[in-house]
Amino acid sequence: MGAVPLIFTSGWASGINAYAVVLLLGLFGRFGGADSVPPVLERTDVLVAAGVLFLCEAVLDKIPYVDSVWDVVHTFVRPVAGATVGALLAAHDPGSLGEVAAGALGGTTALVSHGIKAGLRMAANTSPEPASNILLSLAEDLSVAGLVTLAIFHPWLAASTAAVLLALGVLVVWFAVSRIRRFWLRRKERRLARAAAAA
């Protein structure tokens, strides 16, 4: 069970920024002496690829509407990354959790957190200014960096924090969707009322 909190936290973080997760874990394993990180994530080619892709995401994720297109493409990438990292972590710590179960945990958590991120970003794109996108993107990057770092040193605290953030995210998205649905219903009712008055 030792790797479970790291698998859960890395799954949550992968749903937001998978490249940052791979990069941070690899750097902690290679230079920080983190024993929980699988050697494959410490390889130079993996670190370089994750670093380049992280820089691309860091730029594109702050541009309104481009961020939503990026999120659509990454609907497949982030859960797969979460599942892969989860399976690698489990394989590196054989006594903790089976690789298939770890992959399912990491992938499912990544999919949920990705859905929350993408939903909030679509809502932010309805505002006319780009500042909200930039602030959201920076907050996401900092939360991923903070939680992955915390997970290396205090895995259960990081997993608890990730679980709270996941639950809060689900509530925020549910609230936003219900508000948007109400807005569209009122708009439709007004349109029907105008059409009836004109007739």
C-alpha cells in the first residue's frame, strides 16, 4: 500500500498537467534521491521530452480557446499518462498494488481531474479578458508542482489534499453546469415569450 497515495496524487496531477508530473517525478528520482520513482522516469530522453512538452503546455494553456483545444486533444493523453505513471509506480514497489489496479486508479483519477480542468477552462473562456486563463493556468501549474513535491515527502498528506481538491472540483463543475443550464433555459423562455408576443 506504500505507493497508493503517490499513485493517486500523480493521477490527480496528470489530469491537469501530465508533462509536469513526469518531469517532476523524474527530476526528484534523478537528483533528489527519491526512491519511490521508477528509473525509467529518470532517463535523460524522458526528462527532455517531458520538459519540452511542459514548456509547450505552459504557453498554450494560457491562451483563451487554444487552451480548450489543447484540453480536447489531451482528453486521451492525460488519463493514459496517469495510468502509465500509476502502473510504473506500482511495478517499482511490488508489495503495494497490482500494476493493472494502479493503472486503473491513476487513469481514472486523471480522467476526473482532467474533466474538471477542461470544464472550468471552458467556463473561463466565456469571460472577455485573458487574465482569468493566465491566473487559472498558473494556479494549476503551482498546485501540480506543490502536490507532486508534497507526495514525494509526505504521500498521505498529498493524497488527502488531492482528494479534497478533486471533490471540490466536482462540486464547482456541478454548480457551474447547473448555472449555465438555468441561464440557457431562461434565455429560451424569453425567446419563446418574444415570439408569442410578436405573433
